[in-house]
Amino acid sequence: MSTTAAALTTTTLLAAALVLAACGWRLHGSRVVAGGLVVVAAALAVVLNGTDPAFGQGLEELSVVAVLGLLAVFGGGPVTAATFRLVDGPGAPAAGSTRRAAEVLRGGAWIGALERLAIFAALLSGWPEGLALTLALKGLGRYPELRHEERAGIAERFLIGTFVSVLWACACAGLALLAL
């Protein structure tokens, strides 16, 4: 497969994953998330199977990196939500679930999206310290809610959401660096 065809195929697959991520934000379905992960895995296979992992064409590389950046920001929300559903389980009582803790941790989806954007940009620009700075700012900003003793699951929701979100952003940044 030529590098141009590999870049086009990769960009198309990643765009499809981005559409599934947008649907996941709206539908909150774990099947949508699973489908998105399969499409991202297919895109990775195309990148790794190409004749040259570095496409060598500026516009093609830029399109792959741009789509991966969008996927890092918007794809992490549905993946994190699916993880929370997995953690809570189908028969979890609302009082002890991470869903209930979300009432205290308001704005989590937006904070997570901005967190993933900052991490993706920091890693892509070769500034891994930005990851530490982003997590420190998030922890300091959430400190009052994390000390909330009246509701169970708040710290757990914060940690689970942060780890899933960061891992997703790091994976997307890693794929982008492979494409460059």
C-alpha cells in the first residue's frame, strides 16, 4: 500500500472513529465505544502496515494528527462513561455508584475534554511535563470536592475518570507521533 493510500485510509478510519465518538457522547452506548475502539485499532494497523510509518506528505500527516487530536478530546468521554458503567455494574445501587458522585463533580465531561486536549498537545509538542502540570491543576481544582465526606465514590470517580481520560489521550498522542 502506498503511503498516500495508507494516509487516506488511516484518516478515513479515524474520521469514522470520531463520528462514533460523537455518537457515544449523545447515545452513551458501550457498543458505540467498542465500535470506535475497533475502528481506531484498524487505523493503527494501517499505519503500522504502511510502507513507511512516516507518511512523508505534510498534508496527509497533518490530517491524521488533526483527526487524532479531535478523537483524543471527544473520544475519551464515551470511553470514560463506558468505564464508569462497567465499574458500577448493571445492578449497582444508585447511592453507592460513581453516577451519584457525579452530582458533586460537576463539569466533569468538559474538564475531561480540556484535560485530554492539554495532554495531547503537551505530548505531541514534546513537553511531557505538561501532563504533570495538567494533572496537578486538575487535582488542585477538584480538591474541595474530593474532601466531600457526605457522599461515597467521589474520589473513586475522580481517579477512574482521570486515569481513563489520560490513558486515552496518551494513546491518541502516541498514534499521532507514529504518524509523524
